[in-house]
Amino acid sequence: MNNLILKISVYLWRTTLIFPWRIQIIFGKLLGNILLIIPFKRNKFSKANIELCFPELSESKKNQILKRNIILSGSVLFNTGISWFWSDERINKNIEYEICGLKEIIEDQKNNKSILLFFKHSLHLELDARILGMNCDIYGIEREHNSKDFNKLQMKGRLKSMKGLTDRNNTFTFIKWLKTGKTVLYAPDQDYGSKRSKEVDFFGHSAATVIAPYKLIQSTRCKTYFLDSYFTENKLNLVIEKVSFNKNSEQDFLQEMNNYIEKKIREYPHEYLWQHRRFKSTLGKDKLYK
């Protein structure tokens, strides 16, 4: 029964993708406005995070960020569908985008340099990864979905532009990639629990920060870049920058990494995935996200 429901849902989802990109933007805004008036649990998480991370802003400004964020979240369904189901040709024809810093990363790839490419959880991260993967070779790390059927769909969609994909717990695979000159996308800005994390400041609060990036760099000596992304009007901008965080200590490295990600989020706060319970391990999911 669950598989049947999934098939019907995917069929309806793909039906919406026959419309041009600009029509889907309108659909996304309509869905976002519906989400705005529904007492959706994830909206509460977003509100709690924005309240926590921007104490210096007025209530009016924080509410403005929250409102724009929820409305924009209506586009996630359509952006993900485009990323998983559209052809490269259709994306190039319909979506305006620009990638800055691509030449440098391609040059490193030609010289067989291993690259750990950091990025943040934007509301359009699936589209970010798809478009980048259309223009250079990348490998991805993901959290497998609880539904095996949906996970197959997710993997098939992501492998449209990625050369390889593995679960975040499969460290052997992505260490192997980095030791053999591959470019690996990695988003370290979520709470993966306390076991493999350290408490590091993020937006002025203690946050469980995954230590894997530091260990990966120490063991593979890979180069590090950051993929930033944001929209200006209806144009998607991908900006690749070389980064070098303090490698003298794990704590200093993680703090500089968090500071850098925070700086990028602050530039376009309404485009970030505030729906994630980023501080659940440190500030308490039952207190902050009740």
C-alpha cells in the first residue's frame, strides 16, 4: 500500500513538472503561502531558530525573514523535482544560472587533486548540486531516507549529476574518494547528534558540530572549497571559493568553519533551511522545539 501511495504521489509530482520554470515559481509561491497559514510543525522550528540566531534584529525584521523563508519553502518540491527528473538540456534551456569559481576547481580536478567541497543546507540545495554536477565531476554524501522505496527514488535523482553517492555513515567510501582525487560535496551544518560531534559556537549558541571534516582533511590532505548559493531575482548564483580553516586544532577548525557558514547564511537568511532542529543536542529538542 505504501509503495502504491508513493507511486501515485510521484506521478502527480512529475505531472507538475511539465510546466515551464517560471510557472513553477508561481506554483511554489502559492504553496508557500498555503504553508504560511497552516500550523505546520516545521514552521515552529524555523521560528525558534530565527528567534535564537538573530537576537539583534527587531521582531518585525525576524518575522519578515520567517515569512519569506516559509513562502520560499513552497518551491522546494518543484526545485527538487526539476533536479531529479529534468534533463540537463531542459535545465540549461529554462533555468538561468551562473557559476563563479568553476575554472579553478576544474583545473584542480584535471591535476587529480582531491577536494572537499563544503556547502550549506539552502532551500534549493538539490538544484545547487544538480547544476554543479552538470558542469564538473562531483560525489555526494547523504543521509539515507527511512523509506527504502523513496530512498531509491532519491538516489536515482541525485545520481543524474553525481558520479557517486554514499550514506554519511559510510566513511570508508568517501575517504577512498578523497584519496583518489575525487571532489566530494559535504554539508556540515546540521545536528547529527553528540556522539560524533563537538560543541562549537554557531550564531552565538553552542551547537553539536560534526568533527568528520577535520578528520577527513587530516587523513587525506585534500584541498577545501566552499560552494555558496543564492538567488537574485530568478537567477541562481553558485559561487565556489577556496577556504582554509585553522588545522592546528580540531576545535579551532570547527569554529572557523561554523563562522564561515554563519557569515554566508546571514547574507541571504530567508534561503536557509531553518526547518532543521540545529540546536536539539545542545539546547534540548523538548525545550527549544516543543
